[in-house]
Amino acid sequence: MEDLVEGLANGNVTEVKVVLASVVVALAVYQVFLMAVGYGKLRLPFLNASPASSTHRSVGDTIVVITLLVAFMCVAYFGFEDGIEDASSGEETRAALHIASGSLLIVVLTLKVIVVRWWHRLNRYLPALGLTVFALFALTWLTSAGDYLGGW
């Protein structure tokens, strides 16, 4: 699998993951604004609640696809144990936090999609699930792409 991922990324696995993860976080910020309009918490003269909610759903579908691609790249190329074991000295905690937040992100994102698509009686939890997904996207990005871009 490592060779497949490396071939797809033309040998630039980390850089491709950083770009894709950064796109996802930017879209996640956009998602928060869309649902603030959708729930009537933010009123904009050029955007009504219904189109904001529809756009939120469409962009969310895109985010899920990109997120699954990045997760696949992470697991196939770096693995779980290797990510921590191969981390630079002093980076083990950051790597462990990244693996934990990324894994939890996939679980909560999956739960949110299930609630949206099938468990409609749990819709009252969507704001909390959405904010949790956003926080996990931000934490996962900070412990990987943010660290890489910031050179910390």
C-alpha cells in the first residue's frame, strides 16, 4: 500500500496530505458559517437558510470524500504504530494526539453522517456533532499540517 500511496502522490505524500487537510479545514470553517446561517444564528442579506443548509450538505459530502482519502493515505503510508515510533524525538506526544484525534474524527464524522441520513430522530444532536467534528478537524490539522507548515 505504501508504494501505491507514494505513486499517487508522486513521492510527495506528506505535502499532498498537508494540502488536502488544509482544504478540508478551510471547508470546515465554511461549513460552520453555512450552518450558522442555516440555523438563523447569522443573517446575511445574500444568503437564506435553505440554500445555506443545502450547500452545507453538498460541501459536507465533499469533505467526507477528501477526509477518507487523507485517512487512507495516513494509515497506508504511516500506519498507526509507525507514526508514533518513527516520530522525531519529542514528537511522540504530538503524533499520538494526531492519531487519537484523527481516529476519533472518523468515528464522530461517521456518526454525524448516520444521523443525517438515517437516524433522523437524533437530529437534535446535529449541532453538537457538527461542532465536535469541526473541533476534531482543527485538532487533527494542528497536530499534522499545522505542525508541518509552522515548522514547530
